[in-house]
Amino acid sequence: MVLLSALPNILPLTAHASGVSGGGGNVMFPVNPLNPAAVEEVTEKLSLARPSVASYFEGKEALLEVGSLTDDEAAIFAPLFQAGKGIVATARESGLEIEQNKPCFDSSATPFDGSTHSQRQGAVCVSALSISKKVERDDIAAQSAALLAHEFTEVLGFSEDHAVRVQSKVLADFRRLQP
């Protein structure tokens, strides 16, 4: 059996995301959208994304328990279920602050699309304004879910690299699931 806890440190990062340690994260593969969504539409998709992300993590945990995840997926997700109160509870219980007129900011006051730092205690910040400027309308649901997963991973204390690995996998899975 492979030592799963060591794999996240040796697996290569295959996706690019802008982000640094400090609690901030950005959407992956930003574009200048040809078909942009209104901030209000992004806000709605973000509100719907949180319960979807929690359910997604519940599904991954069930697959892990029966040994149905690949070794790479197990390396990414297994630590999330063992840390603190776990990723499922974090996704369900963390507040969600959606900014419609400005970006979110990390601990150094650097602007980001999402952040673990928000005005409300126990909430993550996600900027509908920032996302609307960087994501095509048909990719907003997947990018929103992936960014939330990134922030919830950081809430649990994981590194930026691990949060980006989670974000990349969530983005790929949600893109595959959307019509």
C-alpha cells in the first residue's frame, strides 16, 4: 500500500492557478470572457455552489472508504477528511461572503477572487465581480465550485499547493458533470 500522506508532496502540479500563501486564491485559467455573466448571475451560481461542493466531498469520502479512488485522488482527498472537523463540515458550516463590487483580499491586503479572510468570522470571501471578469458564462458553476473547494481547503490549514491540487481536480470533475 502506498503511503498516501506523502504523495501530495511528491506529485507534480499539473494545473496553473494564480495564488500565494496567505489565504487568497484565484480562478484557474482566467480568460477575457467573450460571453460574460452579470455579477448577479455569478452571485447566484456561487450561492448554489457551496452545497454542491459539500455533496461532492461527501461522495469522494464515500469512494475513499470503499477504495474506489485512484491513488492520486486518494492522495489529494484523504487528508481533507482527517484534518480538523473535516472538509465536508467545513464546506457545510463556513459562511460565504460574496463580494459584488470589489475583490476579496488575503492577509496582506492583496486582491484575489477568493480568500479565507472576510468581514464575517468563520466565512470565506468570494468575489462575484472578479469571477465575472475572468470566466466564460458556461464555466462559472465549475469555476465557482473549484474556487470554493480551494478556500475550504485553506480554512483547514492546508498549503496553497494542496489547495490548488484540490481546486484543479474539482474543476475537472465539475466541468465533466455539467451539460
